[in-house]
Amino acid sequence: MWSYFYVPAERAAANGAGKRTSLTDGHVMKSMKPREGSQQSSSETKDLVVFDILCDSKCAECFQELWKGDFLFMEGQRPLCLSCADLDHLVYLPRGDTALTRRARKHSALSAVVVRFSRSRGRYERQGVLIEEPALERAEEECRAEPAERRAKRERDRLLRAKQDRDLTALMIERIIKLFPACPPEEARAIAAHTSVRGSGRVGRTSAGRALQEDALTAAVIAAIRHKHTPYDRLGCAVTAAGMHVTPSARRWIV
Ligand SMILES: [Zn+2]
């Protein structure tokens, strides 16, 4: 059902979606996973992908010019404007309000995920969704009707999670400095901040990482050294080769 998803990268690039990428990027894949329990698997038209284009293009059917920032839909190999793709009745809901988005998509028989290529990060990133207008209105009503105490609880939970994250990062900094006394504090701070990001799946978020176990934090430090103090980025996956070229300053952390 994800046939629209596998637009060849060069084709997407030709249509201004980006210069180099695979649409199978993990971030996008994750965000486009079919929702469990929905009837989506029976519908080919659910969760289509629409591109917020970076370069001008043209609809292959009506030849309308599509400018940077316009939405484009790929039907097989053909770029289409939303009218020709029969999607122009949908309204755009930018990302940001997750409760509203979740509800609106639930009520919308047809929806499309809008993605834009990030040149700096080299991947497609979700910008929002296109949904049916009545679904958005219904979702907005539901959100308004949500009891004030539930909204307050959600906000309290959010603040609590933020505090837990700050506390975890602070403990990790201490622990990294203890394990690697030669590691400069600002590097320890950067490593802890990076590895402890909630939802990142990084080693700092594993149970071992959150328990500040030596193995987990050592893995985080090694990953940081590999990225910042070796030619890893130039060598791509030739990690073993990169490992031979740790800069002298970073080598002092680990010996
Ligand atoms: Zn068109």
C-alpha cells in the first residue's frame, strides 16, 4: 500500500523534493506507519504523501506551474497538482498540535501526509497533514470540549517529563566526567544532551542508559568521538578505519 512512498529519489529530486535522499528514511517511515486498529489497511488512498516542493515544477496533467512551497503529488512517475490528484478539497493542518492532528485524521476518510525535504538533514520531514474540512471542524470541537482538568494534567505531565529529562542529562554529565576525567565538561554536556533525547532511541534512552550504566555511557562517548573526532563522516561507514584516526585530544579521554 506504500507504492506512492517509493518514489525514486532522483525523480523526487527532479521535482524539487530534494537533491539526495531515500524516501525510506527512518524518520519519515516512522511517521507514516499505518495506525494500528484503523481500517487503513483496506484503503489504498489513506495516508498518501504530498510534497511541499523546494523547486518549481509543473503538473503533468494540466501543466499548471507549481512554485516553491506548492504542494505536489506523485502519481507513479507523474507530478500532479492537488486538483489533478483529486486532493484539492482537503485542508492543510500544519504539525504542532498533536491532539488535534490525531483526532482530525481519525475523522477524515482521506488524508495525506505533507513532507518537505530538509537539505541540512538530508531527509524528508513531516510538515503537517491534509485532511477533510469536516474532520478538522469535528476535531476542533472535540478539543474545545476536552475538560479543563485533563488539559491541565497533560500540561503537568509535559512539564514533569521535561524536568525528568533535565535531571537525567545532569546525572549523565556527572557520570561521563567520572568515567572519562579527561573529557572536557562541554563535550560531556553535549554528549549527555544528545544521547538523552526522549524518543531518539539513542543509547542514553535505553534502560541501561537511564540507569547510567558504564557500558551504555561508554557507548555514547565512543559514538561522539567517532562523529566529532574522527574522519567518520568522510569515511561513511568505514568505522573501523575511522577508529584508527581518533584525534590525539579525544584519545586522551579513553586511554
Ligand atoms: Zn494539474
